[in-house]
Amino acid sequence: MRFPSMSDDANALGVVATWFVGDGEEVAEGALIAEVAMQKVDQELYAPASGVISLLVPEEQAVSQGGVIATIEG
């Protein structure tokens, strides 16, 4: 999973404001898994597939648009 494009500024950074799942948890496709924020805009992220999620970016760590924040294997 990648951090979504939320700004026209290619260098803008955002954060994962909240993970709603834990590392190593089973997730279902379409389940709410995180809320991300960038420049006062929040967006919910949903699992694109079912499987076991590995969180690669902790909450509140800066990440660029398109940066990989988690993987789902399943």
C-alpha cells in the first residue's frame, strides 16, 4: 500500500495519523485500516485486498506521497 497523492506539491509530506489495525493482523478487503493526513486534509484508507498486513511506517512519521506504508500478503 502506498501513501495516496493528496497535494499538487510533489515534495509534500504527510503522516499516518492513525492505524486501525496492528502489525501482523489479518485484514479483509475493503476494511478501514488507517487515516492519513497531509496539509490539514485527512483521508481514510481501506484494504485493497485480504491478507496479513505488515505496517512499514509508524504513526506520525513523515512520509512522501506514493511512499510504501504497508504490505498485505495473503
